[in-house]
Amino acid sequence: MLKFYHAPWSRSSGTLWLLEELGVDYQMEMIDIRAEGGVSESYRAVQPNKKVPAIVHRGIVITERAAIAIYLADMFLEVGLAPAVGDPARGPYLTMTVYCDSVLDPAISAHAQDFRYTSNQFSFGLFDDMVNYLERVLSERRYAAGDSFTAADTQLGSAIGYTMNMMNVLPRRPVFEDYMSRIVDRPAYKRAQAKDMEMARTVPFFAKEFAKG
């Protein structure tokens, strides 16, 4: 069975959503990335930086969100969440899946911490360029790769939803809100959100926050 290492309300939430979309059996192991003292050193055998997500499938460890999303969607191609090789949508699909990891995430993180830099200092470029690119893409397409929902949307949708609605870092632009309105009613999204909420209540860090409110 596929094993999934996950922390609720983290970067692995998009992978949880993808697994729910695929409808495959998986065993989840929760990693408390917010634990006092940090994650156990033994987890480095799975993920070298002790981060999530990570999966083990058929004895093979796969890390990094983009790699996991591409691997899973191709492994379960019959579900229809990945354009096949040769499909014109394959290029935009791969581009956006990787873009979420390599550009969107680090640009958001740098901006949230008010880290100042020039475009050529880091490969992910500027925050404003990233925001404007996403706005242009989602103005031209209904979904990340075109007219159909793909695994790329589990990564892009979870990133936009969290950084716009929870972190309040991504600007609240109409095109982003319209995009989110097209995906939040998906049954798999709702299942993933419910599972994350249930798990978050068991995490000491979040339990303290819940107790305050």
C-alpha cells in the first residue's frame, strides 16, 4: 500500500487532496513538523530535510511535491488527472505543477518575511512577476493546464487558497477568487479539508490555538 507522510495544514495538504482525487488506498503517517524539539531524526531516512510531503510506493521513496504529483497522476493515469505524453496540455500541466514548487512557494515565502532581493539574485524571481503570471494564466484558462482539472490544480489550488485566504500574502484578485470557486466544491477537496481539520485538532501547536478561540 502507498504510504503518505503528512502534516495537517502544511505544504503536503495539496498531496492529501490529490490522493483523495485519485481515490487510491493509502496509509497516512502524520509528521508533527511543529513539534517542540523538531521532527525525529529517524524521519531523515525518508525526507532528508525532515519536511513533508513524502510517499513510499512499491518500496520507492519519492519526495518534493511536484515530483509526487507527477508520479501519482501518471501512476494512476486511468483517473484522468494527467494529460498523456503527446497531449498539447502536457506542457502547461508540467509547467504549472513544477512552478508551484520552484517559483510560487519561494516567492511567497520571501515576500511574507519581507525579504528584499533583486530578480537575478534567486532563480524564482520576483513576487510581483509571479502574481502577474498567475493572473494571466488563470485569465486564459479555466484550470492550471487548460479547460480540465488536473493534478496541477491540487497544487495550485491549495497554494492559492492558503496564501490568499489564510496567510493573506497573495493579493485577493478576482481571477484568483473565480478560480477557487471552481474547485472548492469538489468532493475530494472537501474530504481532504475535513481530514486536515480532524488531524490538526490532535496537534499540540494547533490545539493551543483552538483553545484560545
